[in-house]
Amino acid sequence: MDSKKGFNTQGWKQFLTYRKEILDAYDQAKAKSEIKKVKVHHGRVVEAEFRRWLKEFLPRRFAVTSGYVISQGLGNKEEAPHYDVIIYDALNSPVLWIENNPDFSSDGKIKAIPAEHVFGVLEIKSSFNPKTVKDALDHLRELKPLMDEIDSSEEKYKAHLPANFFCATVFCELRERQKRSKKAFNSLANHYDLRRFYGGLILRKEVTNNNSSAKLMSVLADKPMMNDEGSMGLADRNLFENIVSKSLKVNESKYISVLISWSEMHFAQFAFDIIALMNGTYQTNRLSSMHGVGLSGYEE
């Protein structure tokens, strides 16, 4: 690439408009929910908008739905939890059944997908706080019976999620009152039992005129990255900055943490990381694509 053309790649601002469309729909739904006693409509709207964007963005071999992950290895009395976003093999997967979806999206359908054809599951939450982090991780853990093994290529009746399956969390916003929530941030590191947990994305922080999104990246290291209090133990640090969570000991030689970093590039990075994760080409220390890479400060 010719460095004279600058840091920003062609079309990076146009790609970022997808983020704005999701947030605009969320804000409109949230405003309409203000007078309601139970405010759930904006959560459903952002789930539907996120699915709509993924359907338009992902290669056609991937399909997107809300619904159930069904295993032929589980008995009929086992409950099948509902998931906000399921990415599955559009070319080879049958759809076991379809239900109407109350998310009010034009193509809203709940579909039941065989586990062996599911590439990814995303949990979508309105805001980043201790309860939503715990709820998201707990819900993903309901897939553990399907995560704990990988079927051999010779297995005729596959019952588990495939080797390239991943899971992640998405939060619409980090509000001002939660920016010092050490509990929420450190609890996100408690994901060591989830196979190929990517981390996640926070679409925005509650500040004016900011296009940055936060990448929540799982980090596995040979030693703790921070002490027991994590970087949040410093009074002048908060989640609106780039910081590292408390390190959680996984075994005798490994520690797991979560890195939060804010950038205009992270929405695009998250998008292309999803594709790389499903293709088996994702590397934590490399950009999955240069598409969508750009920063306002580098404008010529």
C-alpha cells in the first residue's frame, strides 16, 4: 500500500455509517420507551438492527437469525434457550422449524438450527453493566454441553458445535454512571470455560459527538497483566479509557484478562474479525482486514 495515500483506507467513513444506523434505531426506540413501565422495546430493536446489518454484511455462505441451537445428542426433555444472534451455514444447514419473532423487524423469524451448522452466537445487550455482563456470560454457558467436545469428521450423527464456532458479546452503550464499574469489567474476564470466546464490542460511550466503539478483547497470558484490583484500582482510570481488567488464574501457568480499547476502527475490526473467526484465520495480534480502517485525526 502506498503510504503517500495516508493512513485511512478507501470507504472507511461509509462503512462506519452502519454503526450510526444501528444506534439511531436504538435511540428512537429508547425515546419511545421512556413512558413505559417495562422498557424492553429498545433492546429488541437493537437486536433486530444488528441482525439486519450482519445479513447485509456477511458473505452469502453465512446466514443470520435469532432462535435455537438444536443438538441431536440431547434428549427431548432438554430445554433449548433462545439466542439473539445465530450465524450459521447458509449452504448446508437445514432449518428445523420456524416461529414468528416478536422483535418487529420486517424479516423477523425465530429459527431452529442444528448445532453442527452453527458458526457463531452473539449476545446483544442494551448497556454495559454488572447485570448485563453476567446475564450474557451465563446465557452463553447454556451452550456448554455443545461446546465441551468436537465431533470427529467421521462422526455420522454430529451433536456438538463445530471446531470454528465462536461466541461473543455486544453492548449498545457504556453509560456515564457505569464508567467506573470495576465489577462489570472484571467479571467479563470470567469466561475461561467458554470455547473460543472472542470478547465483544461496545458500540459507543455516553459522550457527545464520539464515533469510537470499544473492542473487548480476551487476553491469555503467562502472568497476571494487573494485580488483584486490576487497572480499575487506580482512582483516575475508568472504562472510557484503554485499560486492562483484573487477571483471573485459569491454571498453574495461564491467566486471562480483558482489554478494553476505544477507536473509530473497532466497529469495522469487529465485523471482519467475525469472518476471520468463522474461516479459522483470526489472529489476535493482526488486523483481519484493512477495510474500514481509518481515524478522523488522519484526514488529509
